[in-house]
Amino acid sequence: MQRQLLGFAALGCLTACSNGTEPDPNLVCSPPLRVAATTSTTPTVSWSPQCHVNQVVIHQPGPQFTLMWAAFASRTGDQNPITSPVQYGVLPDGTTEFGPAEPLVAGQTYIIDVSVTDSTSLSGIRTVGSDTIVATQ
């Protein structure tokens, strides 16, 4: 089943980054993040520098935004729970999702967006890194 993403305006949190190997919650993350994902139908998404983000979204490209899966910070608890890497369909601690991950199809193109909150943005969300993959078996 495919779902359309209605928006993440209400799903914000703070973000922190570091240039070290462990995320440092005391430093503010700034774009661009270097996002990379494996090309399998269950990709692993990673980014650098190591930092905390509030959401990872995988969707199909095109005029109709079709959400495949999204993990985002829960409204309670740690506001920066997501650290690299993230396995498709597996919720990191302290996150929630809109629903279970939709199956990715080999040969199809998908976009991975990693986002943080931005109080200067109208939506309150800013994508700080992206990657595009063509899924393979």
C-alpha cells in the first residue's frame, strides 16, 4: 500500500552533530550531510558527519510524493534519537513511524532525505542531506 506524506511540520526536534565517531549532542549540526545508502530493497542509510537527526524519509520521486517509510522523533523523550546508520523498516530507539515500511521494488528509484528542525523554516523542517538509489535484489 502506498501512502502520501502529508508533511512533517509538527514533527520537529533539535539536532546536534560532531566530526568525531560518536554523535555529540552539544554541537549544532549544519548541512550538508553526506548521505549514502546501500542499493538493496532493504537499504541501510548512513550519513556523515556523525550527528543526531530527527527524521529519515524514503520516498519515490515524482510529482506525487509517495512515502515508502519514515522514522521520526517521538513527541516524548529524546528529541534527537536518530543516529547513523538506519536500516530500512527498523525503528531506531526513541522514534515512531507512519506505518510499516512498504516493500521496495528492484529497479525502482527512491530518494532518501535526512532532516532536522529549523525554526526559520515555514514548515519547521529542513532537509540537510539526501541520496538517490535504484533498488537491487
